[in-house]
Amino acid sequence: MDNTIQTYFENLQSGDKNLQYEAFNNILDATKVEVDWAYEVWDQLVVDLTNSDNHERARAAQFLCSLAKSDPEKRILHDFSAVWEVTKDKKFVTARHSLQSMWKVGLAGTEQKEMVIKHLVNRFNNCPSEKNYTLIRFDIIKNLSNLYEVLNEAEIKNTALNLIEKEEDKKYRKKYSSVFQV
């Protein structure tokens, strides 16, 4: 890992919220492509998924999702359940930020994509008992849309459209459909 990336990770612990936010965004930007330093931070990020600080949990989940494409050992297959747990965090903002990053895991390979889609579909079908379930459903559809935009696989779009059709409330069905401009 070069000094710049190392500094970004160090700045996440800064007392200066602006410096933390800048570091967070710089790390996400760096992980838009494959990186060779994923395993230098991987284990600590997995530990941070259960940190007492909700910001640490959210960042860890988002970073691991982004680093999945830089994971030739496929560690994400083992660690996914811990990452997924953060999407159900007691702090809704933490849960939501984590959920919104899940699609990135699907870019790592076929196994990862199928795992993510399975979890998203299951969550969509079972989340009506959760608080803010309409936002969760929107984020799930957006995840599928993001995955579809990158991979351009009709099966992903069809999965999303089938989920949208299950929504009984016309207002929300229309909102979810807007993601795919149906």
C-alpha cells in the first residue's frame, strides 16, 4: 500500500470530521478499480464490522464491498454474512449505507454476484416487517440497477422487475419502477 492510501486510512481516525470524510471518499475512489493492497486492510475491516462506533461499522462494510473485486482468494464469500449483518444495523443510517454498497460485491465474480442477488431478493421479500422497509426495498432495487448497469445482464433486470411487481402499493411500485425507468 502506498503512503497516500495509508494516510487516508490513518485520517479515518482523525478528530477532524472533514478530514475523515475526505479520507473516506478518497478510499472509495481508489477502490473503484482493483487494488493490490486489499488484504493489508481486509482483516481489520472485518473486525470493524462489529465496532462499537456505527461510523466504523458502516465504513468497514462499504470498503469490503468495494474491495471484493480485489479479492482473488474470494474471502468475501466467507465474510459476506458479517458484512450483510451491518445492513440490519440498529442505526438505520449505518444499515442503509451498508446496503447501498452491496451491489459492488456482485462485480467480483459469478459466485459473488449470485450470492448478492440471492440475499437482495430474500431481503426484499422478507423486509415488510422491518421499520423503513420501503426505503430498504428502494435500495435493493437500486442495487440491482447498479449491478445491471455495469454487467448488462438481462437476468438481473428481470429479477428487479419481478420484485417490483410484487409491491402491492402502487405509489411504491411506481417509485421502484423509476429506478429502471419502466
